Amino acid sequence: MSMRLGFVIAGAVALAAVVGALVVRADEFTKEDLARWEAEFMTVVKQGRELWTSGDLGTNGVACAQCHPNAANTHPETYPKFQKQLGRVIAIRDMINWCIMNPLEGKALALDDRKMVALEAYVNHERRGVALAPGKH
């Protein structure tokens, strides 16, 4: 092997080692990443709690928290499930909209509305640690 080819191979191996060291697998996160993401999530949870406890989602001044303080008895861990009020299997966001339209006398939120995401984040945060049980009544 020529000396030049040896240098090329050695350079390629060194480059591969550097690139390999820089590549982070998709499931490897830094502590800083995790802290930033948790802070972002908690910001959305806080927004959800503010919406949950205000009368701003409907037209009659009723707040979600009047029937469900601290998201009590919402059981997001049981969704999707059959919900008799709607007569079909639904996700928790569908039930949130049902409550907004009926007891709160408001307009349904788009499923990707930032308010809906915040409400779901809050409800799920309140039930953190509870085992998932989709379909349970």
C-alpha cells in the first residue's frame, strides 16, 4: 500500500470517528433538552389550568372547574372510549368540546387549537401516574 493511500485511509477512519462521536441517536437527549421540554410542557399545562378555571370558554360564565375541580372525574387515561353523550367512541378532546358546547354554551375548539392542546395537557397532567386504561368506563 502506498503511503498516500495509507494517509487517505487513516484520514477517512479519523473522520468517521469524529462524525460518529457527533451523531446523537434519536432517543438520546441531553439534560438541557429534557429541562427545556419539561418547562415548555409546564407552560402549556399552566395555560390549560387558566382556561379550565376561567369562564372564557363558554358564553354563560361557567368554568370547567365548577364541575371538575383540578380536572377531577375526567379520567383522560380511559380515552378513547365509548361516550354515551356522543353515541360513539371518542378521544378526550371530543369530550372537552362536548362540555364546551353544552354546559358552557360555547363554540367547539378546533382539535389542533392551542387552547385544546393546553386543556388536554392540563387534564393529563393532573392524572399523571395513573395507568392507561383505554375503553374503561
